Amino acid sequence: MNELTVACVGAGYFSKFHYGSWARLDRVEAVASCNRDIEKARATGLPAYDDLGKMLREAKPDLLDIILPPVAHAATIRTALAHGIKWMICQKPFCQSLEEAEDITAEANAAGAKIIIHENFRFQPWYRAIKAAMDVGMIGRVQQVTFRLRPGDGQGPDAYLDRQPYFQDMEKFLIHETGVHWVDTFRFLLGNPNALYADLRKVNPVIAGEDAGYVLFDHPGGAKALFDGNRTLDHGADNLRCTMGEALIEGDEGSLELKGDGSVVHRGFQSPSGHEILPPSTWDGFGGDCVHALQSHVVAGILDGTPLENLAPDYLKVIEIENAIYLSAHEGRKVRLEAP
């Protein structure tokens, strides 16, 4: 293939980032949009459908971008497989349970289809810059990584109602909806953890699930990672949603600091000051344009054969880790993880 045709199913709040990215990509033609409220599909400017099967039969896309909540993933993927779709991107959280995700992954594998999970935080430019710096030994042997989630959007009875009101009703919230981004980011930076300990709590009483807590991960080689999340607190940034917090990556030869404006600063060991290796982000959309980076990555993988990240069989590990976090918090103990 020299060009990829893409159809999308879902036209909710976050889908605008998907549609906007497809429109900017070379070698890609967006051919259709499907949503149960067909007016939302029409608003994308693409040929609109409210029947997924009909869209797949008529548009015949090479790739289906699934921009739907977990409750719809299994049925949507099975419909796509029945219509011979071999490439899919699926939003996270992937499916409703590990068992369902395993079943769907096995069915896709049996059909010769590939599903890439739309876990985009690892594609944010600051994490790519941090990973590149780590890989060339800029800070020596990494000993610990800390991320402090502070989006400041979770206070009061109206928390999340203006943007994603279903957040209030999620029985599992901080980790399942948000913290899972850093589960995947930490494994991108350090490899899969082999143990973890979690302490989760609810700060805002109107939220059904947890909205604050700590998760400590043991990674290969002795590195530790700490996710310190609290959605009711903020951090020093003009745009709290740019990075959603701040990170510190520390090695025996220096450190890398992610600031709330998206800049990354390197400081050598015992040096009183550092220097910027990535300037502040100027992107006024979501997450340093990470949706576009992920979709570009997928296009290159399909058309050029470059290695793909977060294929469904690999992403099952993220769901296993999430389950272990809730088990640890429930039982108040450290949980060991099996090797992938």
C-alpha cells in the first residue's frame, strides 16, 4: 500500500483529536465516520453512518479507528473482524476486563488482524526526549522515577461535569482512567515492573472511585518508579493539562526534570544548575500533539513496516498491572508480578 484509508467509529469529546490528526497526515485518506448519534458523525465532515457494518461494507477502510468507551470495544472489534478489517486502533482502557481483552486479542490474532491500543502518553514529546536521553546514558544508571499528577480539576460537586461527567460515576477512577497512562509510560522508560505497592484513597466525596493515591513500582535492574496522583491538587503551569504534572528521573550521573510547560531540563550530578534539552511546548491542543504522533507511528508501521508499539498482545500486560494495583490497595500488601 502507498496510501491508507481510515474510517472512525465514535464522535465523542476526545474524538476531535483523532479526526484532526487524520486530516493532517500524509498518505492517509479519512473516508467515513460512524456514531450512534449520526448528527455527531456528520459534524466531522466525513460521510456519516450510524450502522458500523454498513460503513465497513461501503467505505471498505484499510484501518478502523475505534474511539469508543470500553463497553463497546469487544462488539466493535468483532464486527470489524467479520468484515475483514486487518488493522485497528482501539482507545484505552482496552475492553472491560483482562479476560475480555485476552479473548478479543486471541480472536484478532486468529483472523490475522492487528490491534494497536491508543495509549498516547508515551508518545508525548517530553517522554520521547527523556527516553532518548536515558538511552544514551545522559544520567547514568537510573535509580528512580517520580511523576506527580496534579491536574487540579477534581474539586467540588461539579468536578468533571463540564468535560467528562462520567468520571464522577466510575467505581475505579484515578488508576483505571488516568494512572494507567503512567503505568505504560513507566514501562516504556524502565521496562515491565516485577512488583508494586499501592495506597489509594478518595478525596472528593462526590466521586464514586478513588481520586488520589500512591503506587510504587519495582522495575528491572533495581530502578523504582513512584506515581503520586491527586486530581484535586494543581502544579505550577499555565496549562495544567499540558503535562498534567511534573516528573523527575534520577540517575547516578544526573537527573532529568519534566516541568509543567513540557520542557525537560538535564542537570549533571553535583551540578548546581541544569540546561534545557527540550523547550516548552507550544502546542495548544492535547498532550504535545501526542495523538498525531501515535497515529503517525501507526501509519509508518503499516505502510513502511516499522516496528509498532502497544500492539494488543503486549498491552495486556498493562491491564494485568492495573489489576495488581487495585489488589494491592485492597489487601494492603506488595504484589509480585509475573514476567511478561
